[in-house]
Amino acid sequence: MWKKMIFYFPEWTVFLQGFIAFLVPYGIAKIYKWICTAKEENEMADIKDETKLRS
């Protein structure tokens, strides 16, 4: 019975490819979020600087 189940179980390379297929879009999303957050923080810092200059 176990031999039949193992026969249908994919090789480790399939799991590695699946992990990479998950990791690449996840990494891109995290980098995009990091860039957007950094951009928003810089914009907020610029607004604070402008407010200080006006005072």
C-alpha cells in the first residue's frame, strides 16, 4: 500500500519549484510594499519640514 502511495507522491524537485513559484511573487510584493512605505514616509517628512519653515 505504501509503495502505491509513494508512487503518486511527486519528487522533491516539484516541491522546490512550487516553493520558488511562491517565493518570487511574495518577494516582489514585499519589495513593492517597502518602496511604497518609504515613499510615503519621505512625503510626510517633507510636509513636516515645510510646516517648520512656515512657522
